Amino acid sequence: MTYRVILDTDIGDDIDDALALGLILASPELELVGVTTVFKNTLARARQARTILKIAGRGEVPVAAGCGAVLSPRTTLPFDPRQAYLAGELPNQDASCLPEEELPPLDPRHGVDFLIETLLAGAGDIIPITIGAMTNLAMALVKEPRLGAKIPRIVSMAAVFERPMSEWNIRCDPVAAALLFGSGIPMDIIGLDVTMQVRFRPEHLQALDGCPRPLAQRLSQATKLWAQHDRWAEQIRRLPIMHDPLAVATLLAPDLVRWKRGWAKVELQGAETYGFTTFQEDPAGPHRYAYAVDSERALSLWMDRVLAY
């Protein structure tokens, strides 16, 4: 079965966004309708996405820069994302980008407007995949309420339900996440409960680095920059955790994970629990969350697809 998808991403910081885009490009079951970027310097993030698309021979895929700031009146981040955006902070993988003059042009629409126009023009068959803060899609739903009837489901790398904490993509904009969770649109939520189990080992990095194909070489270069400049990379021994690729992989092989159905919610009131996520099981609920994963199979799927592209 072929799915039409839009990737909404904060590509350029953690390496898993680039690895997720690579998996989409290497999967004939997925038709990539467009890419939108979110959070902080979305223009630089769009440059990263356009570089990967150009190298992969997919420069025709439109890329639109979206919201740099967030909807939430407060977050628990150690910085103000609006200030970081205005200061022009660059993602850590920016040096791997091609020069602007060699890239396909940026889509002239704002990412929110791109989502609205593309989803409304579709046949109700385009699935947004959110692998960053949910600001763009939440803004699109607020601006154009008709979108709810045009989205068959949303696939999100977000949240954690088995322990009390705020996962990064929720933490960046809890209000946006709450808007999506409360929209009634069916959602598949792939969170830290399973993604932390899908980790590269040294042999995976060696295979990626040794693959001569253009997409693999580009992803290898971006991975090296991430490993050098991201503090989180040092904490996890510079071995990528496949958060975002696992979300994409569930479209290709839903049985990679086991699901629970019910209602996901975001806490917006508590001083100590702001941005925490909870899940109540209900067979009639609109949400599914992945609570178990076949990690070796997920890793093999990514390696087999991307290294052969």
C-alpha cells in the first residue's frame, strides 16, 4: 500500500530527523508530498532538508519553512525559543548543507499555509508525520478548521506514557500538542517508551559510512557533524537513537510495534508536571501509542532500505 505523506520536522539538531527523511526517500510505499520545518531557525532547517532531497535526486519535493516560535505561553525549556530563532542560531548539521545557489528554491509559502493548501487539495489521503514540535500543524488546524476532515490520521514521534516526564517534542510546545491530541483526528503516537530501544551500534555507523551511495554518504556526513557538536550525542556515545525513523517505519510495517488504543492528553496546568503526557486506554479512543517494539527488525529495515537507495 502507498501512503502520501508530509514530513513536519525540526531537522538539523538531533540526527534522527535526517535519518527519518532518508527512510522516507528510500521507501517506495511512501510518496513524499512535501516537507515543512518547525522550531527556531526554520530557514536553516529547510536548507538541510533541501540538501538531502537534492542529493537523493528528489529536488522536486517542495520544502516550506514554518513556525520558528511556539504557541505555548510558557515552556520548561532552558531558553526562550523565540530569542534563539531571532538570533539566527544554526542547527549543528548546517555545515553539511549545499550552497544555497545549488539548492532547489524554497517554497514561497509559509509552512502553515503549505500544510493548509496541500491537505485541502488532497483527497483526504495525506498523512502528516510530525517529528518535531507540533506548532505548524496545530496552527494550520486553528487557521483552517476544515482540515480536521481532510486528515486521515497523524503519525507523531512524541510523548512518553510509562514514566512521568515531558518528552522533547511535547516540551517544546505543549499547547500545540494538546491542540492536536484534542482535535479528534486519529493519531499514532510513537514515543520514548519504544524509541529509546532502537539504537545504532558501531557496526551500523560503519556500514553507513562505508556505503558509496549519495544518500548514505550525505547522512553519514550529517551524522558526524551531529556527533561532534551535539552535547546529547556525547551522552549517548555518539550513536544515534532512532526516534524519528521508528515513527516512519510504523507506516511501512505496523507490526514492528505493539499498540494500545485510547486517549492521550498533555498536562497544561501543573507547575511541576507542565508538558507531561498521560494515556487512558479506551477501545473507542482516537489515539494509538506504541508500547513495545522489535528493535532489531526496525534497525534492519532502516539499514536495508537506506543503504540500497
